Amino acid sequence: MAPGPAKPLGLRGGLLPLCAIAAAIALPFVLRAFGLDFYLSLASRIVVYAIAATSLNLVLGHAGLVSFGHAAFFGLGAYVTAIMISEGVQSGPLHLVATIAVTALAAFVIGAISLRTRGVYFIMITLAFAQMLFYLANSVKGYGGDEGLNIRARSLFSLGAYLLDLKNPLALYYVALAVLALALLALARFAPSRFGRAVLALRDDDVRAEALGFPTYRYKLVVFVVAGALGGIAGALSVNLQGYVSPNALHWTQSGTLMVMVILGGVATVWGGLAGAAALLLLQEVLASTTEHHEFWTGWVLLAVVLFARQGIVGLWTRRRASALP
Amino acid sequence: MTDIATAAPLLDVRGLEKRFGGLVATDRVDLRVDAGEIHALIGPNGAGKTTLVAQLGGQLASDRGTIVFAGADITAWPTHRRARHGLVRSFQITRLFRSASVIDNVALAVQAVTGSSIDAWRPARRDTALFERARALLDTLGLGAKAAHSIDQLSHGERRALEVGMTFASRPRLMLLDEPMAGMGREESARMEALIGVVRKESAVLLIEHDVDAVFRLADRVSVLVGGRVVASGTPAAVRSDPAVIAAYLGDDAGAA
């Protein structure tokens, strides 16, 4: 692709993003019209997991850092919000600020240490940090310990006179959708930006990128912290959705689930996180109602994707270009 | 080239050491490179050239000694800071950004030293200065027609040219070229030699090379590294007839040259 005047983003992907947004906005009404309200919580779950998977895709796909501990941030965000609510703090903005602060700080500390390693060591050390938090959550009896923490109330946002309570399924769905839309927009802007290109360079060859003058360690840390905070927000939304958080939100299988979503949807793509979350959760939903062994069949689907669709679901309809840079 | 320089050298390495366990890979190396010169570093296999380059480039920390470059003691600096100060290296084994096109590789090399890259919103393609510089450089490299190609579509010689070109993209004060002619045929080597002749007009060059003939044609000064030590340093003519060089270098490992 020849360089030249930049094309405005959003048009490049055709009308697809606009259609997707319109469909997502209309979805609750469609469900209601058909008497399928029950599925709204599934839709919300897909959106929440799409946010988490998108944040992991930033680290795993765009920066090429195989973090096997992303559940740390998802679970931490869920716990921060759950604990605040159980202590009587219901202010949504406070939950948001605290979640971002705690998860970003955790990502900074975990990233600062683990980003000094590479390859298998990086995978293991991120996993180890997440497992440490998992055992910590198990041992803190004051906040549920291994039984988890139930919350009665939810995050409250006051918009002038109007009170937005995430206890309302519709409110939660739209808030999560707005967060996802912002995350996807930011990711679409990121990829062709100076920072996005620098991150692509360090993913391809960080020794070379560093030798050319990119402070690669710092850039990786920035990506890791941003992704951690976004993962934390997904966790905060998840606890609002389920009214419950347990140490399982921090378990390595949760990290694995997010990884599967990214790989299934499309590594290093904008839409991969959403596509993967939707595919995996829908697949589980369908299979769970027809067979006891849904994980077995999910495994086969994943295998097929890895073997035959290297670029994941998103890659099936975007042809590979000579350059990954638009 | 006089031995007593009036101006401070561009690169001044003193007493540099690197040990790997009991092995002394770099043994009290003194080395100077002046602005505008091509200084060649030759030596038999295992002489410690690669280790020394990695120490200068910042990929390896030194155990002892100092590296002063363009007025700053850069001994403890991380690699990217050295690059931004004008000391950029190329690699013996080609390292390019495989998922980027040819021109994007060069544009990234320019971007790396021009301003901050913490802009995650505006498309970099709008930065016309960046791409004009990249395009001009591709023309210099003879790769102008292949700007939009992927790296996989380039020949070995073209990749080596791109490797050197990316090092040059930021107009560094000093380029460390690590065996730019490795694995090249006669014709490709000649082209690389011509390219180095072009880039030297803007940058000093520390040329690590196996091809001794090319070295003696290109270099203003030559240093000979044997067993981690600089055994001789001077003009090509002086080095060629230096008995220590003939004994240690050609005698020890004549086949490697």
C-alpha cells in the first residue's frame, strides 16, 4: 500500500462498524419484541468479555506480549468494585476511579517486573502474579474468601437529575456497550498512529526497535498498564452484571478463556476481542443446551480456527495485506 | 589522519572489558573514531567483534571501562538513548520489521529518533515529512520501486541494503555496521560498498567486516581485534604491514579472513 494522504478511519472497514453499532443499540428492543429478554444478560456478558478480550488483544496481539495473567486485572477490577459496594460506597464514578487506579497500579508493578523477561519466562511470571492474587482473594475471609463476595447494590451514576443504576439490565448493557465502543474506537485510532506503529515495530523485533531509538521497555509498560486498566473496567462491569465475584475471576483458567477469545476472534485486530467473546460465549450457550461436554466441542472449534483461520474470525473477511500497517 | 588529534574524537572507548565467566571477550579495548571517518574493525572469528559491537550499541553491559560518544559518557546508557544521541547500529543477521512494508520499515527508523511516539490518536501517515524522508532514503538505497513491497519479497542483497539504510535513516553521527557484506556475492558486495561510500558523507562509520579487501578500500583507519584485544590500529597501509597483525591475525587464523 503506497503511503499518501491518510484515509479517514472508520470508512476503511466499510459500513460494518456502523451496522454493528446500530445492531447492538437495537438489540434489547429486538429481544423484547420477540419475548427473549432473558438473552439480554447473555448479550451484556458478551459485551463485558469483549472489553476484557480487547484489552488483552492490545497486549497479546498488538504488542506481542503473551501475558498469561490478564485475569489479574479483570478480577482485581471486579473485587475493587465489589468491596466498595459491600462497604456501602455506591458511587459509580468512585468505583471507576478506584478500579482504574488499582488495576493500573497493579499492571504497572507486574509489568515493570515481568517485562524485564521475555518468551516463556514472561508467560510464567505473569501467570504467577495472577495466581498470587487468586490465592490472596481465597484467603481474605472478610471479603468472602473462597466462597466469593455477593453484592446487593450496584454502581450508581447520577447524570443531573437522572439516576443511572447498573442494577437495571438495560442500563448496564448500554454502559458496557459505550465502554466497548470507546475501546474499539481508541484501538482503531491506535493501530496507524505513531505509537501504534512503534508498538508494531517492537512486536516484530524489539531488539531492532530499541536499536533504532524506541524506548521499548517504556512503551511495553504503557501498553501493559492501559490494557490492565481496561481489563479492570471490564471486571467492574462484570461484578455489576453478576452481582457476585469469586476468586475464580482471578484464576488462570479465566486468563486462558480471555486468550482463547483473542485467538478465536483474531490476534492483533481491532474487532478480534469482540468477535472472539461473542463466538465463544454463544458457542458455549448453544453447546451447553445440547451436550454436557461443551468444552470438548469448544476445543475442536478452537483447533479448527488455529489450523485453518490463523487470523481468527476477523481474518476470514479481511484479506491479509502486504503491510500490516494501514 | 594524524595520531595526535586536535579535536575530541567522536567515539572514545577506553579500557573496555567484558567477561563471560572465565572467558575474556573484550580485553581492555581502547578505540577512537573521529567524525567523518570510516574506521574498520577486523579480526578473525572469535576475536570478540560481535561482543564489542554489542557493548558499543548497548545490547550488552560492559564490566569495565568507559565509552564517551559525542561529548557524553554513554557507558551506562540504554540502547535507545544512545541511538537518539546519534549512535545507531546495524545487525549481522538482518533484523527487519516483517509485518511492515519496505517504506514503513524506513519510516519507523526515522520515527524512532524524531520526537515522541506517544501519540496514539493521529494517523502517522499524515506526517508527510516522515514519509518524504523515507522515500528519499529508499531512492538512495535503490529500493524506490519496491516501497510498497513486503520484506519477504526482497532479495538477500536488498534486505542487507535496507538493514544498512535503516541504520542510516536517522542520519546518525556514527553508524556501527556489523558485517554489512555477510553472505553477499561479488556484485551485491560492490553495491554495498558503493552504498557505504554514499552514507559516509553524512555519518562516520565503524565498519566491522570480514571482507578484508573491501575494508582496505573503504577505511581511513583500521583496528585489528585478536582475542578481545586491539593489537594494531592505524592506516590500512600501516596495519597491513604490521608484523603483529601478520603474526597474530593472519598467522593464527589465516583462513578466516
